[in-house]
Amino acid sequence: MDRIVVGAHYGLKDWLTQRITGIVMALYTLFMAAALLAGVNGQEGWRALMSHGFVRFFTFLFIISLCWHAWIGVRDIWMDYVKPAGIRLTLHSLTAIALIGYAGWAIQVIWRL
Amino acid sequence: MTTRTLQFKIYRYDPDKDQKPYMQDISVEVDSTDRKLLDALVKLKAVDDAISFRRSCREGVCGSDALNINGKNGLACLTDLNTFPEGKPIVLRPLPGLPVIRDLIVDMTQFFKQYHSIKPYLINNDPPPERERLQSPEDREELNGLYECILCACCSTACPSFWWNPDKFVGPAGLLAAYRFIADTRDQATSERLDNLEDPYRLFRCHTIMNCVDVCPKGLNPTLAIGKIKAMMVKRAI
Amino acid sequence: MNPTVRKFDAVIVGAGGAGLRAAIQLSESGFKTAVITKVFPTRSHTVAAQGGVAASLGNSEEDNWHWHMYDTVKGSDWLGDQDAIEFMCKKANECVIELEHYGMPFDRLDNGRIYQRPFGGHMSNFGEKPVRRSCAAADRTGHAMLHAMYQRNVKANTQFFVEWMALDLVRDAEGEVLGVTAMDMETGEIVVFHAKATIFATGGAGRIYYSSTNAFINTGDGLGIAARAGIPLEDMEFWQFHPTGVAGAGVLITEGVRGEGGILRNAQGERFMERYAPNAKDLASRDVVSRAMTTEINEGRGCGPNKDFVLLDITHLDPATIMKRLPGIREIAIQFAGVDCIKEPIPVVPTCHYQMGGIPTNYNGQVVIPGKRSQNEIVPGFYAAGECACASVHGANRLGTNSLLDLLVFGKSAGETAVETLKLSPKAHKDLPQSEIDRALARVDRLNSQKDGANVHETRLAMQRTMQKHAGVFRFADLLKEGVEKILEVQKDVQRTEIKDKSKVFNTARIEALELDNLIEVAVSTMISAEARKESRGAHVRNDCPDTAECPDGRDDKNWLKHSLWYKEGNRLDYKSVKLTPLTVETIALKKRAY
């Protein structure tokens, strides 16, 4: 049977998520560029910057956005190129685990500062 | 009458005798009355009657003769012979991404299946009135740039998203048609139409690459229509 | 080997306007219907119609079907059957409104109603002044209409056989039609479509001429098939030359351009139509305008280096109007004439456009032929509609926008009649006569095995040049006589055409050769019918029929107010009377035709 089943209903949510997370990442990039221009320098400088609660929160938001954005993008690539369901599920799982791992690790690093 | 010789490189494949497709070098004499690529193709067929391609109206409204011309999709009957650079062969291939039946003729089943999947007909369950359903000129104007589609498939077969998922992504032509009915004030099935498209593949495989806009021989803009569908979905969700 | 037989209640050949309209009727009635078409339905040539469809909706000004009927009878030069014309004009509003309900995107007036524009020959108050009767979707009315009807068929789940070519009719010993044989173009397989109702909607055959507005697919397949099965063809001498085909390219420029205010000018810049039709001017009937243009060119007032075209001028119109009402025309002018019509006039010449004649039918869409009991005996199981049929509503000349109306009204009525007949018909199909199936197979076999034959392309070209020279806008007695001999010579070549490509899969060379078999029947019938008709009427104007008191403008009602019927067998001509009595109103009496 080769019936095409569609209607998973998460298309809009994912599309919106990618746009919103994209905006967060763009704003964070601008913020970092501004920090660089303002002369933030060396480990001391960065550590001082990161000690602000707002900056930590913003960075946290950035990491979550990055991972979520990447999840949708990478998953779409698997969906486009990998057709067998078993392999695709494995790849999805590995991607998700890796991204969660990265996020956890990055957050841990920030909070350690 | 002045004549000149045109060089072609044409994709040839006859499943009856060819193991696999090949590119054939062939040339043809054209004269000053031959203005369009289709005129040259007709001349070619007079020389070699086995060269196969579709054609009908020869004025760009029937959508039969869509080809991949020097790497870009277009209609043979609207492609001016003068636009080709001198001294270089004209490379003709079938539309990319669809199975080839023979030479320049592709199997368009998948393309039409997607068109049919969006319910391409007006849905209005009110009993039809005696006279026409009224529509203001402004509301009618919303359909401009949508209803003119000739289903030539230049757009969908230029779309990488359609290449990867022709069975699941509706493609620019089908989505343009979907919006044509969504935008029609006489149609009552907007919600169902949006439901039908709210899927990671059917609509959202459009990554605004805009090849469709680039190749449309009628100057239509499927990407814009797709954007409007997405905007309606967002509006509906919030 | 015997071909596969597939059984249906009804089979429709052709998926243009008439075929799709009939298909809606049958599919929505639940009958098992097959629609056979050479091209995907939306590629049928109805798609190229531009200007509009006539209906006396009266959305912009007072109008009624009586006026429309008068204009159509007058336009036909009284050769149209008045019962069919009344039927069509009366049904026009209903059919156009139905289309609107199907979703057709008509242009709109400020009050929300369908936009209507003036068109040639459509007048108010029995020929007084032009009236806005043509319902339009910009200058893409045919496209909008064909897509709307295809879409309606998608909704009705109609079964299409796309890229199948009908080969021959299956007719049993009693003359009843039992279906058609057809070839799947993709595989070359031949199948018999066994049906209780066979509806032909195969369109015109403009490709018999060298210069034509018609598509490549307009090869008169239905006419050739019918002629081979012993059905006569009616009024084939009447061919409409559209005044405004793009010079050189032949692509159509709608009469709607003149409806929106366009003017024809000769080399001196003169609006010459004022001399030929002082009242209707550029919006006179098409045959009148085409002859005026040809006269201007013949008398040396043509434009260009060879003085072989005239100009269609809309540079005085507001560019916004052109962009809104004639956007497709501007594209065509740029693409095929190399001019932007906002700034420059378009070079145009009269170009073969429409076949008024065809398979003889009554207004119910049933094919009728002379028999023992009457001139119009019904051929059981056989229907025809649209350009391939001759009801006859267009007589000797068709009015613009009446063709889209014709295919709507008669597509629907053929469908309705078939449905009513099917309801009463027995469950079982009649037996297929083997000889008829063999006939189609033999034709294909002949082509496949032909050696040292004639080249299809060259033979077709010879036919087209013969028709162009010998049966053009004006007809000359000696040229017609010579033309008959020449076209019969060409016919001999058609009987021995040879294709080099003998492959099975999508063999378009074979299709073109089979199409030529059909074209030649149309060409021969045209030439022979034209040579025989010794009068001038509508589109058929002879040099040897002078304007006299008895025969105004050469029209000889005493001897020639009758329909021609051409039979393939022996190239025999027969005639039948014109139906001058309408269904409910009084006869529109004969009078001299002036615009």
C-alpha cells in the first residue's frame, strides 16, 4: 500500500517556531556585536558581562532557540532524504539527544561562570 | 528569405529501443518567420519525425510545451529564438523531477495529483441563487495573479522541495490554486482548505527559494500566495 | 489480435468546453462515463478564447434574448436554423449563471454583477446600436471557463482518459452508434470504448489552412471519424476568417479589443470601416470586417514593406483600461508582434478561425441525417456539440462570443438528452460488429506498414497551402474548380502517408499521420461544398455572384437557402432545407444584411 498520509498538523507550529527563534538569535547576535564594539575584552571582561542576570537569561534563551531551531531544520533534512521509517526515527532520536545534551552542557557552562 | 542554422543538444529517450537516455546533437535550418523555439522544434520534427514533445496552442495559454531550456524551465512557444546566444547549442531537456515517458515528454501524474489534492473547485453549500452570486470588483481583483495559471508545471518542477517530496509537498502550482479558492469571496471552505494544508509537508516544505517565481511563463507569483496562506494560518492560530 | 473492450454508459470524445459541459451533466447523473481526450482537459483549445460569452443578462443596459436571436439569425445570413438559435439565445442566461456558480472568475461591475462588453454584430433593439452582451473574464474568458468546468468535473469525479486519441466510430448495420475505438498515446494500445451514448465534442479543424488561429490539436478528428462512418458533414464551405490575427504569427487578437474601443486603420491611417459599415463600423460582423480588410490590402492600402496587413490601434485608450481589460492581448502583442500596444498599433490580418459547419445535429445535440422518413432522422446513440457540430446556430457566419455560448448550451443539451435516453435504454449493451473494429485497426495497420509513401509534414503543408489559396476570404470560381482537383490529388497522398518512426511509446509521428486522415476529410468537404455553392452568403463570398436586385450582395435565397451535406462516399453532395420556423416566436424574415 502506498497511500500518502499527511495532516500531522505541526507544520504551522514549527514554521512559527523557526521564525521566532530566528528573531531571538538575531537579537542576541546584535547584542554580542554591541558588546564587542563596546570593548568587552578578555576573560575578565566576558565574565563580568555574564555575571548580569539579564545576560545569563538572554544567553539561556539563545541556546534554547538555537537548539530548537536546529532541531526543526535537521529533522526536515532527515525527512527529505531518509525515507525508511526505522532509520529516520533513529536519526531523529540521535539528533534530539545530541541537541538536548548540547543545551544542557552549554547552560551548565554559563551558570558555572 | 534569410535562413540560419540552429544547433541543438536534445535529451532523447525511447524506452522501446534505448537502454538509457542520451543527449543528441542536431541542427536545423530556420527562416525569419520562425520566431519561437516551438517553431524550430516543429521544423526539427519535419526532419526527424521521432523527436517527441507536447504542443498545442502555440500562444502560451494551454501549458503543453513546458521544457527545460538551457537549464531553465519555460514554454517553447514563448521563448524567442533571438534570446539564445550565437554559436552555442540550445540545450533542451524534459522538465526536471518528473519521470520521463519519452524524449521531452514527462509523466505529469504526480503534478496533477497534487493539484487535485487541494480540491480545486469552488465550494459553496448555499442553494445557488437565481442570478449570479455577487462579488465586488475589489473582491474579484483578489483573484488576479491566481486564476491565470495554465498548469504547465514549470514552477513545481523547478522547486527543490517538490523534487524531494513530490508525493507530499503540494508544490507551487497546487498552492497557488489553493489560494485562488481561499481568496474567492464566493468560496465557503476556507477552514477546511487551511486544515488540508496544515502539515509539515503539504505547505510548509516551501522554503521560499522562489524558483517558481523566476520561471513562471505567465509572470505569476506562487511564493506570494503561499505567504498569504501562511499568514492566514497564523491569524487563525492566535 | 482483438483489442480490449471497455464498457461505459456514455463515452465523450473531447474535453474542451462542450465535452466538459456534457461530462458534468452525465457524471452528476451517475452514469458511468468516459471522457477521451488527446490532451489534458485544460489544454483544449477552448482555453484560447478571449473576448467573452454572449448572454442577454442586461447587466449594463437593457437587453433580451429576442434581440440576441435576431442578431444571430442576421449574423448567420439567414442560414442558421431558427429553432436552434431561439433555443440557444433563450438558454444563454441560465448557462452563464451556472458557470458563475461553478466558480468562473468573471469580471465584475460595481454592483457586483458580471461585467459585459460590446462585441461585433451584437446590437440592441433589432440591429439599432451595439449592446454590451459579452460576459467576460478580462481577455481570458475561455481559459477561465475551461478551468472552471474542468474543476467542476474534478468535483463530480469524472473519469478522464487523458492523451487518448479516438480513431473510428463503431456503427452497426442499423446505423446505431455503439462507441469508438481509441488509441492510448502513451502505450500505442488500441481499445474499444463500448457505450450506449457516444458524444463528439472534438472541436474544429482550423489546421486545414496554412494560416490559422487554431491550435495544433484542432484537426477535425470528430469530423473525419464521422465522415468515414457514413455521416454527412453540413455546411462545410463556411469558414470564419477572424479579422485580427497577428500578421505572420496567426495568433488571435480578440474582437473584445474593438469592443473596448480599438480601431482598424489602413496605411493612410484612415478608419476604413466607416466606409464599409457606417453604422456598426469596427464592430460589424466578422465576415464583413475581414472582407473590408482584405479589400484594403488588395487595393494597395495595406501597411508595412509588403503592404500586407492593416493596423489595430488602441493607443488612444487609457493604459489602465488596457492593463485591466486586455492584459493578455498586451502580452500577445509584445510576444508575437513585437509591439507594446499601449504605445503602438498591432499589425493584423484576417486569419482562419472557426468552422461554422460540422456534424449535423438538432438542438438536443442528437446527430441527424437524411433518411427515408425525413431530412433529419436521428442517428441512435450519437450526439455532437460545440465546434464539431452544426446545429445550425451559426449558419453562414458566426457572431463573436456565440461560440462559447454554443458549446455551453449544446454541450449541456447533448448531455441532458443522453441522460434521458440512457434512463430509458435497456441494461445490456448491443453486440459490437467485428467489421467496424477491424476498420479502425486496418487504418493503423496500413500506416504502420506503408513503404515508399508520402511524407506527413509535406502532405499536410500541401493541403494547407491549397486551402489557403483556393478557399480563402474571397472565393473565385476558377480557383475553386482548380482547388477541387488539387485537394483530391493531395488526398491520394494522404492515403499513402508513411512514418519513419514505428515505435509504440508516445509516437507523435503516428498521431500526426492519423490526424491528417481527419484533416483531409474536412479539407475535401470544404472545397467541394464551396465549389458547388453558387452564391455569396456570410463567410462564403464568390467573385461570380454579383449584387443584383434579385440577389442582394450575391445572396440567392431562391436557389441556395439550404444546408449543404457532403458525403465522403463518392464526394456526393446533398442539400436540406433551413429551419426558418423558431420554437415559440415568429420567423425572422429574410432581408438584406447590412451593418
